[in-house]
Amino acid sequence: MRGAWLQLGGAAGAAMLALLSSESLRAADPAGVRPVAEELGQRAAAAAPETQQKSGGLSDSSVRVLMTYAFSIIPETQAGADGKQVKNDKSDPTLFLIPMDDARRVIRAATRSAYAEACQLENLAQANYQAMMRSEEARKTWSGPQLQMIHALHMFSTSYFSGNARITELPDEGASTVSKGDAESGQPEGTDLVAPKRPQCPPEQKQKVESAINAYVQAQAPSGAGAAPAQ
């Protein structure tokens, strides 16, 4: 997310918004985004790795917001088997969607990654991401586009909860995201809906983060064939 100014637009972005906007979550209706953004900000300020393991978690509206922005950062092109760039067809957003409970599981993993970044535990953040992807691939239920969504959802949620991205409202252009670096370098800004602060990492929190991620990574280690993926 650093160095990238993103705006939800075009046919694919509009289609994704329509698919996920059963509660007035539309670019043309930022009033529906504002309370969701406020909830996300509260979660970013209060969430910790251990609390994210509890059932429930983010509301459906907040999950929809995160998935919508995750879809927006899936690249238009990607490297093919021969290494050459090929078009990534995003014209049918339904191919990328994953169920709400599965999205929450990815977001929980992203919260751990965000805290690892805040605690300057980059190696653990990477290990957490790799374990999450290994777990999702082991389910043997996801298509290629859905795995792209899972990767993007983890990446955007990590960036958001670590305080490196925020949700903004652009006049006449609906909701958008802009990284802190771009805001400081003069990129267009709108009305700030929420810009969560970077999580704090006192010594006791760092220990909790290390324990939570190490336990998760160990649970996802490719040792026992047929082991159930962790929730």
C-alpha cells in the first residue's frame, strides 16, 4: 500500500461495490461508509492478537469495506507461467468473492501481521502471512481469483490496521484510500473518515505478538498430512 493512491472506480469497482453494498455501502453514498470506517478505526485501536481469536469480530459491513478495497488493489496485470505480463480479468468480481467467515479469518491473520510490523518483527509478519496462505491453499476450495482476493485482503487489512492506509471520502468520487506517504507527498486528499494510529508495542505486547504468531505458524507447519487448517 505504500506509495500507491487508490480509487474505487471503473466497471469492475462499481460491480464489486454493488455486490457488497446490501447496507448502503456505495461510492455514491459515503454516509454508509462513515460508520463502518469508524468501527474499523476502533478495532484498529483496540484489537490485539489474542482478542482476534474470539468468535464474531468485525461486522459484516466492515468486512465488506475491507473486501471492496482489497479487490481494488488486485493488479490489472500479473506475471504468467512464462514470466510475461498477462491481463488479470477483473470484469466479473463474483469470481473473486469469498464467504464472510473466511474473510474474517484472513482479517484476523492480517491483524497479527499488523502488530508484528508495529513491533518491528518483520520476519514474524512474513511467517504469519506465509502460514495463512499455506492454510488457505491446503483447504483445496479456492480458485485462482479467490486466492488473489485472500492475498489482497491480507495485504490491505495489514496496511490499514498498521496505520499505513486510511479510508477517505473524495468529493464527487466516493470512497477511496490513500497511503500516508502519498498524503504527505501531495497526492489528492478528501475528507478523512478514519486514519487509525499505528498500534503501540510495549514489551508485554511484543511478547504476546511473538507467542500468538509462533503458535499459529507452528499449527500450520506442513507436518501431518490431513491436519485441519486452523481457524
